[in-house]
Amino acid sequence: RRELIAPAYHAAFVPVEMEGQQIKALSFLANHEDGDIVPDVSRADQIKWIATGAGFLGTSRDYLAGIVTQLSRLGVEDPVCRALLEEVDAFRAATARKELGA
């Protein structure tokens, strides 16, 4: 739903392998010509932006967590997304501790 709000993404069917078979799956591809796509974001900025980002459809952190959860339900482990989520959660915990003066 988020991907269809702005022109930053294009819907496309892409080839994927699932249970040893080649199939087509709906995917949302970044439109690098759109100003909202920033391709060379540092890992530190990715973590900060995801940890603090929010819009009318929810938080960036919850969106990432939803991706990790849904992929896991489908039996797909994505170590990159999972590691990013863990780093985002660690950033949020450290920020909360700083705000509490700990």
C-alpha cells in the first residue's frame, strides 16, 4: 500500500525461484529518477531514518518489522533485513536510555 502512494516505486512482476520452480512475483522497484529515492545512504543514516521515521501509514520501523515477520512466515529468512531491524531496535533503545539520562 505504501509503495503505491508516490511515484518513487514501480510495480513489476519479476522472476523468482520458489521451491525449485521459477515463477513471477509482484515486486516494487525503486524509481531512481524520483527525488525521494536516495541510493547512497550510509548504514548509520539508514538506521537513524528507519528508527525515527513516521508517516500517516505508520512508522518506518514497524514497516521493516512487518517485512521481516511476513518473510519469516513464508519461510524466507532475509539476514540483511533482520540485521537492519536489530540495529534499528538497538538505536532506539540507546536513544531512549539517553533521553532518560541513563
